Amino acid sequence: MALPKPKYPLDDSCSILYNNTLYTYNSAAFQSLSLVQGAEWTQLAQGEPVTGGVCVKAAPMNGNDALYIVGGTSSNASSTYPGLQRYSFSDGKWETITTTVLVAQNRLWHSAVYLNGSDSILMYAGTQDGGKHASSQTFTIAASPPYNVLSFQAIAPPAIQPTLLPWSSYSAIYIGGTDTNTDVMEFDPATSWVNSNISLASPIYNTSAVKAVVVTGDDGSKNLYTFDMSVSPNSVNRTVLVDGSGKPVKDAKAIVSRSTAGKQASREAVLPWLTGLLTTEH
């Protein structure tokens, strides 16, 4: 079945899923698509138009669910945009946020993820001078006033546009970021980066085309599902990172699946596949 066509191209967009609705953001437009039969794209009020920002979904314990756009460069050459903005799902309004240190301003080639337990955003890698080179700069940004910024030393491999994924309420993992990195590093604000004792048999080499999600199995195992949009047909792979006994897996090998393997994954695992398909459309 053909996908509905967005009102504006989705090139260079980031996206999240919230309440069964896909939200996509780029400098041209902020759009949404309800994931129901017959739905059409809707153009929403746009915040500050930026290029290279990262979409981060936050569901804090106070119930003020939001989408953050972290980093990116403003389309307005004279803008003093501080690098962070928030869209509230409750009232549909945008808010530009000025942090105590402007670490997200003009930042590109980075990644970010929300940490629910500390109500903060972890931001890793990227540069603020426009250059595309590996970085291990690590910051947390408080998601509540006064939006304090903390900087952390990193033992994680320097990266370009890595993949950050929620691991627990307080921590996240980092994969990819280079053509050779097979380490799975874990970040917690209390400890900074630590080696998770998990490694991949093969690196995640193209994080702009490979979408990923961590799914906890019924046996307590933690599984990395990757969805590769750069090959045809799109491939869906599963890699066991922590087995059912709680043991980290070294040299974890991907279980190559057919395109129908998504049916066996949880709903949360399938949705990033759709997101990746849409955001790599040209």
C-alpha cells in the first residue's frame, strides 16, 4: 500500500512517534501523520526553523510530554537562537529555551536522548563550528528551569552522529558513530560513561540510514532491533545485547531476519522502521 505523501519533503528531517502519531521536523515544516488507515499528513505550527537538529521525545513524570529539537543551525542568519526548543503536546505551542551554557547552539553531527529518571537530555558528540569530525563532548541539559548544563569526561569512542538509545530510566547506550566502533557504551549522570561489557560483532556503519530501538523480551533479555533502509528490500535484524539471565553479550551477532520479522517484534520495534522509511524518502 502506498504511503501518504507529506505536504513538504522529508529530506534532512528528524522524527519521533507519540500517541500513535508520527511527527517529523526539518527547516521547511513541522508535520504529523496519524498511523491509522486513510490518514493524511498535517502541517503544524513551526518553531524556529533549524537544520541539523535532533528530535528527542520526553515523557517526564509530571506529565508535560514534549518534543525537543536539540542543536541545529537556524535558517535565519541574524538569529541568536540558543540551540534548544520544545513543542508541548498538550497545547501545541513552541518554546525557545536558553540553557545556562549554550552547548547546543549551532551544534551539528550529534545525538541526544531524554533520561526520564533525571529529567534531563543527554547530548553526545557534534561540533559547533560546522565541521564534520568525531567528538566525544558529553553534556546533560536539565529539562526544567533554570536548564542547567553539566559537562562530563568521556571514555566513549569519539563519534559522528552516533545512535543514543534509552537503556533504563536513568541511563542510555551509545552505538555506532564510526565505521569501526563495536563497543556499546552506557551513560548514567552518576557515573558518566562506562563500558557496558557488551560489544557487537559488526559495527553499525551508517546511522543516518540504520534506525534502531532496544526492546526488552519477556525473559528479561535486551534486544537491539536495527532497520537498514539503505538496502532493498529493507532488512530487519535482531541482536541480543543482554541474555535472559542478565549476562551482557560479547561479540553479539545480528540475527538476520526476513522483512516479515518485524511482525515478531513489539509494536515499538516496528515503528522506528516506518520512521526511517519516511525520513529517508527523497
